[in-house]
Amino acid sequence: MTASIAFVSFTDRGAKLAERLQGEFGGNASNARRDAPFSLAAWTAESFASADALVFIGAAGIAVRAIAPHVRSKTTDPAVVVVDEAGRFVIPILSGHLGGANALARKLAAFCGGTAVITTATDINNRFAADEWAKRQNCTVVNPERIKAVSGKILEGRTVFVGGEFPVSGTPPEGVAWTDGPDWDVYCGVRRPVGTPLHLAPKIAVLGVGCRRGTRLETLEAAFLQFLDAENLCAESICAAASIDLKKDEPGLLAFCKSCGLPLKTASAEALAAIPGTFAASEFVQRTTGVDNVCERSAVWASGGVLAAKKRAWNGVTLALALSPYGLDWRWQNE
């Protein structure tokens, strides 16, 4: 279920429905009449920035006008759904697949006993939607401009070829076939593909970081870009950074994580030393930190998985990458 939902209504009847929906799905509910003074523009701006989904209980035109100044990209916009105050029709109007508006509309409609009015072409034709599959499989769409071409191909009755770094369990949906490439239309992996397929990047990678005391943000950023290029990695797959707890208050590292939108996870030297495996050992690192390797061990520790890119060093910064356990399947809708 969507993590955070903001409901807004405009009548007493709408407020009662909003309260029922809030009780079932969580989130917060506002009413333009009851909460006076109330600004729909301010509510929309705040909710668009902070919530995963906005649900307008009222006329669709109200919602369209309210969200218009804030619509930016299907990869970042929240889900927006409209419900009439009788709960008869539930209409997703923004971010149907990546934002989850279609799935949310179906759940709201089921609760209300109404009808979800889904208008996206792949849905009404019951055909595979690569962007909906990406969301279901915990992937970021790196190049969303390619979604239209993939959807167009499958709606024309042609086969869409999917490939990548991870095997997919189950039976492919109609119109979809697996390929070892490079003739893929859709590619799923943490590394950059050959050609220009729709690239889905699983959010499963942890960046392990070691650095000298006082390392500047700019130095870390430069090392990071070189690391990505050297290993042909996709930054969109990285979901966290990790290091030794000696670095938990390192200003440059904290600034780097903030600029990349990555949480920083740290562990003690003892915890890192206990990680099984073969790592690039350094006597200097052992003397200064109490463990023979920081970047590789911390990446494996935080990911709970395996090393995918070994230690590389630039200008006093060491970086490595590990992947959390991950498996793909062909499910692409919330059943």
C-alpha cells in the first residue's frame, strides 16, 4: 500500500468518505469547509512535495487545476486519484504506473464498492506495462522517455524483448520474451546496457566508502563519478552508502550522502571484521581503523549480500559496491 496518502474533500458528505478511507488506508484527511481557513493551493503544494499519493474527493476538474502547477515527471510525481463523494467512481489522473495511482484506485474502489476508471492503454488492453513491472520489482526507470516506445510496440502486437543481469522466474506475459541481448527492448541491471533499451535499475546496491579525515565533498563526488565509469555502474541502483562508525560524523561524507539522497549506514570495526569473505586488505587501514578494509566490508555488511565491484581508490577515497539478495519475477500488477 502507498506509504503516505493525503485526502482532501470539499463537502460534508465528502468529509465522511475521506474519514472512512483514512481509517482504512492511513494518511491524513483535510476538508476545505471544516478546516477553514483552508487554501487548496497551499495544501496541494505541501502534499505534492511530501505525500506518496493525493486523493481528491470531489470533481476531477478541481484536482486537475490544483495539481497543474506542480506536475513535473512521471518518475517523481506522486499518485493523484479522484473519487466522487458517493464513492461510485475512482479515477487515477497522474502517475498511474510508477506512482502507483492505478493500483491505489483499484484498492479504493474495492473498499468503496465503486468502479476504478483506468484509462492507460496497456491496462485497458490487459497488456504488459514495463513501468508498472519496474515498480513491482523495486526498480528505478533510468530513461522514462523510452516507456512510450516499449508500450507502443506491445500494443501493436509485436514482441517486447527483455533481458539483463538477473534471471526472471515464472512465465513471461503475453507479448514478452526473454533475450540474452543485445536486441533487448527492456534491460534490468545495475550496470549500463549496450544500446538504448528502457533501462530498469534495481534499487539493491550499497556503496561502501572509505576516506581520510577531512575529505571534501568535491573529492568524494569526483571519486564517485570515476568509480561509476570504471565499473560501468548505474547510480540509480544505489540505495545506501556504508562505512565504519569512525566516519559517522565526517562532514564531507555526510554532505556527499545528502547530495546523492543516500542514507549512511555505519558499523563498528568489530562488526566489519566479522564479515566472512576475502577482501582487499591494507595494513595502514588496519592500524588506523581496527579493520583491514572499510569500503568492501561495509558494503557487504550493509547490503547483506555479495560484493559486485571491488575496491577502487582515488585521491584518498576508496569505494566498493555490494548487492542485496534480489530476484525478479514476471508479476507486473498488484494481484
